[in-house]
Amino acid sequence: MTSSPRFAAEPPFKHGQAAKTAIVYCNLGTPDAPTAAALRRYLAEFLSDARVVEIPRLLWLAILHGIILRVRPAKSAHKYASIWTSEGSPLKVWTQRQAQALQAKFDAAQVQVRFAMRYGSDAIPDVLNELKSQGVTRVLVLPAYPQYSATTTASVFDAVYTWGLRTRQLPELRFVNHYHDHPGYIQALAAKIQAHWAEHGRAEQLVMSFHGVPARTLQLGDPYHCECHKTARLLAEALQLPKEAYKVCFQSRFGKAKWLEPYTEPTVRQLAKDGTKSVDIVCPGFVGDCLETLEEIAMEVKAAFLEDGGSQFHYIECLNDSQAWIDGLYAIALQHMGGWNLAGAPTAERERSRSAALSMGAID
């Protein structure tokens, strides 16, 4: 016999109150500071997620706590320190700015936009609790991941589902699985690259670098690899690039297992060795600049290209809070909120509903 769940207390309810809609814009998360202690806390949560590391649980936890969390936090802290800003982690800065810019596209009385993180501070359950306490009855969960992966998108959804297990009256929930081929997203990427070319000129090769995942996830049914390639194809078409003018590759390999190939750093090294003197590199899978773009690509991969004979390396920044991207994000959100009456019922109708409830003996 299973025990009943312990539901969190419901916020005060008033008959006839207006329905409220929210968008929760979710990103990965970030340590609170570029220190070993902060990285240890963050990595312990992140790398304990069974969606992120799919190997036998007990074996992995022994490796994680016995080796990785003893060594990696200090190394990662050094990397974070190299890109940390006066406002904090770039990933959080850009996620917050994107949420604020998206909020400006909506009437705040009708739609509230909040950002939330899967790991670390500003956690998804905390944000959902806050919105529920404010009377929100409809929530669109919008991940900052254009391409679907179980390691990212599904993990965000897990956090929402887990919160729901402890919630008596759930808001109406909708989830955005992906937008890898949405015109607003593709057009925003193309505009960012074209603006860079207009200012700096165009390199011999455009390298599109996506975050990697273990290769076995493709065989297990994860669509991430296919969606990355579709994004690349549509972006190349928008830029009118022939196939020989761009490369698609994958970065951020972790561990010794085979990940999606080709890998980014060996790809740019080979380009340099083959005589390519200039490359532009863009990271379409990241909608905001972060450690993986600012340190791994703009510093480490750049050094590798120049070391092997390249002359000019240009990293093209992420979409960040560019107007084209905010417009695209707005279009994506509207599409997935289709059918929701954002304005809500008229005041008179809500008052009639309230009066009817009270006449039946409702306690208000």
C-alpha cells in the first residue's frame, strides 16, 4: 500500500479571480561564483542527474564523488573565472535579459515571464511555487534549448513533473519540446552572422559548433543529432552557403566514451593544417553566451586553430538579447499558447461566477 503524497499548501483562493498565464523560460544553470566550493555544489547536482550521465547509477556515483568532485571543481572554477562578469555568470545574465525582453513584448497583467534554472539557484520548483502563489493558472515551459535532447529538454520537464507530484492543484501546463527549425530562430541566427560579416568580412569557412552528447544516445532514439543538422542546413540555406563553405561539428566532449562526431577542436585544427587561413565559428545550439562559447570556443578552440597555422579566427556571439531573437522567441511562445485567452474573462463575467459560488455557500 502506497502512502499519499504530501502536497504543498495551496495559496489563498478567491472565487471569480482572474486566470493568469506565465512563461517559464528555462536554462541549464550556473554556479553562484567562480570558486571551487561553488562549482562542487553545482557539479554535484548537475552530474547526479540520471538524464545527463546514463551509466549504472552506483558505479557513476562512486566515480563522481570519489574522483570527479575532488578534481574537477578547481579546474572548472578557473575556467569560469576567465569569463565571469561584474553582473555574474554570462549564462544567467543573458537568460535573465532574454526573459526581461520577452516580458516587454507582453502585457504584464496578462502574461508573466520568469526565467528558471534546472540546476543551482533560481531553481524551476522555486519559480513555479512563486508563480502559483501569485495565482498563475496556466504555464508555458519554454526551454532555452532549440534542439531537443533527453539530457537537457527532458531534464527540464522532469523538474516540472517532480514539482507537480507535490502540488494539489496543478496549473495547466504546456511544454515546448524544440524549435530547431522555427523561422524566427533561423532568421535570428542568419541576421547575427550577416551582421558579423558586414562588419568584419566573411571567412573562408563557417564552422557551426553544437554541444555534444554521447553517440549512443542517437542509437537509443534521441533526435538531437538530426535536429542539429537540420538547423545547420536551414541556416546555410538562409545564408545561401554552398555545402563546401561550412562545417558542422560537436564540442564539449566529457569522458572517454565516443560522442557525436566530428569534434570541434580537431575539425578546426585540420582546417588550419589543410591551409584554411580564416574561420568564423558560431554555436547555434546556445541562445546565450556561456562558458562553452566564451571559454571553450573563443579561447581554447581559437588557440588550437592559430597553433596549427590558421591566421584569423572569429567567434560570432550567440543570439543573446538581439531584437531578431526576442521577436523569434515571442513568436515561438505565441504559437504554443494558441487557444489560451490571455486577456481572461471580462470582469462582469467573473463577478457573476463569484456571486453564483457564494450563493451556493462557498467560503470566500
